Amino acid sequence: MSEALDESMMRLALAQAKLAAEVGEVPVGAVVYRSDEVLAKAHNLREIQADPTAHAEMLALRLAAKAVGTWRLDGCTIAVTLEPCPMCAGALINSRIERLVYGAPDPKMGCVDTLYELCTDTRFNHRLEVCSGVLADECVAVLQDFFQARRGNDKPSKPTPNGPA
């Protein structure tokens, strides 16, 4: 895949993250695509749906599977603004998605590169290619701005390399 395509799709994921923030959800967005065709876009909806599994990745995977008519997302890539948690990393493996492109690392829950390396663990029957750090500063800024605003400090932040606040 091309770097330009991955960045373009990450910008769509960032737009989804911003939509999540507008409705009070933690701003994480995801886009599933095959070549340059967008199959699904989603953002976190845990609070609105009162559903602990309503992460952006889970919702995007469900929509993409419906779009292609099978749970096997062979040949697809998912762009996510934040490193997936263990649940989402497991869903990526189980969906047989080919590639993961993510922006910001997650020092508290990230299970792709940070706390664990689930997506590339050779003990699983499927592994995926991982491309991290795509538009990381922008992804971090969206998260930091959201949490600063919730704490009552709505002054925009500057991204840090240490991940979201």
C-alpha cells in the first residue's frame, strides 16, 4: 500500500474521531478499506449505545463485513487513530484483515505494539501487517484536546511523543 493512501484514510479516520468528540465519545475513529475503496467508517459509540464493545474498530469491522458479505476481510486494511486494545486487536485477527494502520500509541491499553504484540504473534493462525505512527501527532492532539476540554481546560494542546493524555 502507498503511504499517501494510508495518510488519506487516516484523515478520514480522524474526521470520524472528531465526530465522536462532538457527541461526547472518546475521539477514536476507524476506516476499513480495500485498495482505495472505503468499505466502512465508524467512531466510538460506547456511551451512546451503552455497549462496552462499541469501539470504532469493532463497529467498522461489522460494517465492512456487511458491505463485503462475509466476515473474512481478506485484502482489507483498517486505519485507526489509536492503537487497538486487546478486544479490538483480537477482532482484527479474527476478521482476517490484512493490514492495520494506526496513529497514536496507547500506553494504557495498546495491544499491537505497546503492552502486547497480538497482531503479529506467531502463535495465532493469522497475523497482520502493522504500520504505526501514521499522522500520530494529529491523532494525539485530538485525544489530548478532548480530555483537556473535559477537565475544564479547553486550551488546545501540543502533541507529545508519549501518546495521549
